[in-house]
Amino acid sequence: AASHFCDDAEDYLLCPGRLSPLKRQNLVLRALALTSAPVRVRFLGGHDDETSRDRFMALARGLGVTDRAEYLGRIPESDVRTLYARSLGVVFPPRLEDLGLVTQEAMLSSKPVITCSDSGGVLEFVTDKENGIVAAPEPAALAEALDRLWADRADAASLGRRGFDRLRAMNLSWSQVVQRLLE
């Protein structure tokens, strides 16, 4: 079975997750509009209906970030692993997520996670400035986090490595994590 890996970072952050108000892709778009650097985000995941996708695209247009926000929709799992591997980091700011498989996939790929202070279970894995960035759930704070990761590639890589080590050290769930990712 194929598994997650780490590759050289390219010029994008990955935002995985079904388009949903709870996953807060809109917050990411609003933050993107406030970044000082030309941060790029690739959004990945299904959508419940065409209107949710259309609303997402309309907001991106309204904010003037269509050139830096790319919605990929659903793609094959092997492509998902490659997108994780080549990302600069993963943006995952859901509201009160339970476990957050996305967080674990990011850590398995040695990528730092940008999340929010109210993101629930994600915070069991992500510690601010240790293996990711925890921002307030508002556009300006998230924009600052995006800019910080974008500006310091060496720090991003180092946060990502620490995330991988931390997940490995939590080996109580390691075999379950691997099992769930291989299913």
C-alpha cells in the first residue's frame, strides 16, 4: 500500500476538506485576500452540491483571489498524497473538528499545519510554533500565519519535521493512523 511521503515544497499551501461552512474554506479565502505575500492555496475535496462550489468560486472572485486560490475538487488518492508531499504546509482551520485525519496526513507528510484556536481535536496534534501555527479564527490572524509560513521556508520545513516526529512519538495511535490511511 502506498503511503504519505515528503517532497520538496512547491509554491502552494494545501487546504483539504469537503467544501463546508464547518471546514471554513471561506475564512481561508478571506485571509488570502489580506496576505502581503502572493500566497497560493490549493483547495482539495468534494462538495455536497453545485451551489456550495459556485458560492466558493463567487467569493474568490469577489475577493480578487482567483489567481491564488485553486479548487481541485475530488482527485485520486495518489494525487492527494503527492499534493501533501509537495505543499509548503497545510491550512486546516475547521470549527470544532473531532480527530482531524487531515492533520495526521499532513504530519505523515512532514508538513506544518496552520489551524485555529477553536479547531477542536486538531489542537491535540498541533502546538503553535512547535509543529505548526495556531491562529485566531479571523481573516487577519490567519493571513498573518499564511504570510509567516510563506516567508520562511526553512522554518516551515522544520515545523513539518517536528510534526512528523511528534506523530511518531504518539505511537499509541500510530498503528491505527497507518491502518486508517491504508484502508
